[in-house]
Amino acid sequence: MTQISGSGNFAPYRRPVEGDSDGNAVLSSAIKDAIAYVEDELAPERVLATNMYHGKPLGNEVSGRSQARMTEVRDGILGAIPGILRVIHGPEHTVEFVPKRGDAVPMAEQATDYARYIYEEDNKGLLTTLAVLKDGLLKKIGIVKWGMDESGEMRTDRYSGLSVDDLMVLASEEGAEIKVVSDKDGLYVAEVTRQTPSGRIWVKAVPPDDFFWNREARDKDEARLIGHRERLTKAELMALGVSESDIEEYGGAQPESTTEEDARRQLVTTGFTEDPEMGDENRRHVYCEVFFKRADGLRKICTLGTGYAVIKDVPAGSIPFAVWSPDPEPHAMLGSSYYDRLKDIEVINSSLWRAYFDSLSVSLFPRPVYVDGQVSVADILNTGINTPIRARLPGMVSFEVIPFTGDKIVGAMSMVRETVERRTGNKEGAMSMDMDALQSTDKGAVDAALLSAQAQPEMLARLFAEMVLKPMYRGILELASLPQSRARMIRLRGQYVEMNPVTWDRDMDVSVNVAIGSTNTDRKVAILKEVVADQAKVLELMGPDNPVVTLPQHFNAKRQILRLMGIKDAENYFTPLPPDWKPEPPAPPEPSEDELWRQAEKEMAFQKSMKELAIKQDELALAVQKQEHEEKVAEAQLAIDREATHNGPHNAEIERYKAELDAQNRAEEIASEERIAAARLAFEREKLLLELEMEKYKADKSAEVAEKAAAKAAQAPKSEAE
């Protein structure tokens, strides 16, 4: 498995360059000094801390006295871890990416979900966090390292119908192994084995005894040299890309395990077990990845063997380590641990506990007093229950009862317990949820006590997020954005989402969301429930299209409650609204009785005006018709007169023509008058019907109002009596 730490374009492994022996000697000397600092000055105290954590003898035991042990160091560490894990691996994002543009918010949210998935799902982040927390709380420092696995997997593809030219093309492919299976009719069948890169990002905890730095370093970022030492087999080294010749030349003999490693692994004997039958395959070699600051920039240098021979020297983009300490010391690489806070308490409390049991033992088993020569000594030494003691005379044996004084020690042990609580912040009463204590105080006092008990774990979680998660998330983003990375289908929030980190902004900031005193999940859930209730009231009174609360906001509040309660797939209970969703416009309100009456009056007046307009139009048409008839008669009379002037009188014919015109005119007038009269009659009829309908509507409404008033009046005495 090829593991690439950090980012950048890594060159292949190489032997040390000739003429560079001085530089290699300087580097080798610096590595040896850094490792010597860890093994000679730090390891002895770490061994003591590990032994105390596992309850090994303190070294002050007295033969024949109580050997009881208190485990204050282990209890303090185990008591602090749950509160820290609750914050770091809780339902909310402890750290998240912050975009530099407003339109990049969805990308930042995707990147946050992706980085968390890589750490917690792909790399069992909970166990890594637990290891780093224990290392820091016990040994002052916890280390996380990340990188990319480019070894991938071996895949064999079968090709048929290949020509010689095709075989040559396949043979030219780098890293491909070709096996010709058959030859038929001048064409070949071949199997090609390739190693496909995986691009999987890995994250792991580094044992403190395998992590080293130059002793004068103030912190990780200012360290000139920082590195990781491993002891790997030949197969493991070759999987990393180390050549077999380099292993044979620089690997050297089997390295011995350190005293700190033996204590960590609880080994009885030192050194690694080597199977002679496996030969060199089981032999382990010292392999170091060192990040070294030189004049030309940061370099990643890989060494092999106890002589620390350089086999790789390439530029490095960043240092893929994150270092955590529970009590960081300013301007120093190391801070203090819970072991530092509690080691004297464990010795004191163990001594008090032993004295308590010694006093109890002495009081329960009084010392015999006998007259020498008058009592069988063998019977006295036989402490079996109901065994007889032989004596020559009565009163030759008596027992000196020593009073029990252990009750005086209880007060001192209580004082020590208070000291433990002050030093660690682990409130025993808050951890056990003493119901008597909680019921004897009001809600404000209970909340204050719980917040006080959570302050220390929250502080440690905030430090872990700042010192570990923040640089680790940034490192994961850098690795995921490399060109060799590929899109992945990941299940997030109950749905499968395709992630393509190559398109993301690598320069996004990382923000920590752990606020001291605000991580009480129960309080958050209670507050959000009140918010949801208020939102529901606003939506009920003002509808979904209101300026105060939207339905997506209401959904987000409910989803957050489920997340805080540990239910991640909120979509199984509430369907999220689509982004383009808009509420339907509200239906117009029902008109009131007055509005209905006014509308009816308007409608009646409109119909009346339209009927009157139609009658007036008919009258106007009749008048126009009469005028046209009179004009025709006048024109006819004028023509007759002109004809009589020229041709003589024709009175009979003229009179006949005039009579025809008068009859036609009269007929048309009668028809028009009948039509107008019929229209007027229809108008009056419709007007009368409309007035009757309006009167009926008024009467019905009046009856309805009177009925409601009577029913209300009849119910009023009953309500008053009730």
C-alpha cells in the first residue's frame, strides 16, 4: 500500500545523491537527536504514566500490609473522555468549511459532509479520536496523521482478437503485465494485469513513542524537523514503493522495541519476536517519514535503517500531522496531562486507602497475648475459624483488641476527592446525577451545576477541534482536491450524493463550532421545541406565505431536533420542500352580508340601466325611422309636383302613391311602438321579479339572524349556571 502524506507532486524513490553526504549526515544527526530526546527524556515518564494507568505497583508497597490501589489517573481520563466524545462526534458539525463567496455555500456544506464522512466512516474516526484523547490525557500529546493510499488494487482484463501491433501497444503501458493466452489465425488472446489507483484518504493515530521533533521546537508549525518512525517488514516496505536493493543495503538488523512501547503494549519481554523459518520476511526495519525545513522550503524525506539513510527527498506542500494536548503550554511543544495532575493524588489516596484497610484488619483480628510455656504456640498460629487453643491453666491466653481508627481517614479521602474534582473538572455528583441533590435545588441551580460540570469537557473538545480537526479537515480537502482524486457516491442524510472534490475551492476557511457552555443537548432540544411551537402558531395564523416564518425554516427546526436526539435521517419523517416551492395564493375571503346586499343592488341597478338603455335605443331608432319616412314622402311629393308641371296633373295617381306611403309608414310606426311597448313590459316584469327576490333575500337573512340571536339567548342562562 503506497501511502502519500500531505500533498504535492511526489517523485519516485531514489538512492542518496553522491556528494550529498554532508547534508545526509546533518539530517541523520538531527533525527538521532530528536529520537534521543523522546526516548531519553520523555519516555521514562511516559512509562511511569502507562504503568500507573494500568494499576501496576507504585513501588512504595510494604510487605505484610495492604496492597490496595486507587486508580485516580485512569478514572480521571475515563471520566473526561465521554464528555469530549459527545461534543466531537455529536449530531452537529464540530468544524465546517466556510466559503469565501456567497454562491459557494452549497459547495462548502458538501465539503464539510465529505470530510466528516472520510474521517468517521472511511477511517473509523471514533476509534482514532479515542486513541488520540487517551494519548494526550496520559502522555501529554496525541498525534493524528493523514495521507492518500495510491496502491489501489490489482485488476486483470482479458482481450481477444489482438494483432501484434495491439500487443506492442499494451506492452508499452507502464505498470501493466501481459500474458498471452492463445494464438489463433494470427490473432492473440491476452490477459493484462494492472494496478488501479484507489485515491483513498486515510487518517490514523500515531503512537507518541513513534513521533519525534527537534527538541528546541516551540510548536508543530515552528518545528524545523518533525517525523514519524515505524518498524516495517520487507513486504510492507515494498508496498510503500521501497526497492528491494535499498532494503538489503540500508535495512539493517532487527530493531529493538523501546521501553515505552513495551509498557504501551503490556509486553513482558522486550524486542520483537522473529520467526527463524520465515527468514528476512519477518524482520522489521526502521522506516521514517521526516518533514524537514530547509532553505529551499519544506521537504519530505524518507529514511531507512538505524543509520537513517535517505531513500527519498521530495518537496512537501504541508505537514500532515496534527498535535493535541489537554493543557497546552504556550511556546512549548508539550503541555501537561491528566497524569501530571493526578499522579500525586493517586499515591496519596492509595496510602489512605491502605491505612484504612490496615486499621480495619487489625481491629478485626486482635493480637494474642499468652504466657510462654503454658500455651501451645502452634494452636495460636493456627488462625482457622473455631480452632482450639491448648493451655495448661485458665487465663494463659488473652487478645489485645486495637480500636478501629479508619473512620478518621474518611474525611481526608473526601478532601482528596474534592481536590480531584477541582483539578479535572469531573464532578462526581453531576456524573452520577444525584437525584436528591437535583430535587433540592431549583432549575437555575441545576442548570448552573450541569454547565459547570460540562465546562472542562467542552474546553478539551474545543482544543481538540482547534488543534486536530481543523488542520485535519484542511488536509483532507487538499488531498481530495488533487487531480488524481475521483468522484464518489456517498450516502449522506439518507440519500446517495455524488461528490466531486476536484471542483471545490481548496482555499476555504475552516471554522470551529464548539462554544464553551452551549453544548447541552437537552437544553438545545427544549429551546428548539419552543421555537417549533411558535413557528406553528405563526403559520396557522398568517399562513405559509408570511414574512415571519417559512415552511422550510419550520422543517429545518424539526430536522435539527431529530439530529440532536441522535436521529440522522430526518428525511424519513419530514419530506424536505423543493428549492423552487412557493405557497399557493390564498383563496379570496367570503363576502359579508352587507357586501352581498351591495353587490345585489349594484346588479339590479345595472340591469335596470341596461333595459332603459335598450328602450331608449328603440325609441331613437323609431324617431330616425319616422324622419326617414317623412323625408321619403317629401321627396315623392316634390317629384310628383315636378311631373305635374311638365306633363299635366295626375291627381288620382298622386293620391294613390301618397296613400301607399302613408300606409307603409303607419305600419312601421305600429310595429315599432309594439316592440317598444313589449320591451317596456318585459323590463317592468324583470324589475318586479328582481325586487321580489331582494325582498325575499332580506327576509331570509333577517329570519336567520333572529334565529341565531334566539338560540344564543336561550343558551346564555345555561352557560351562566354552569
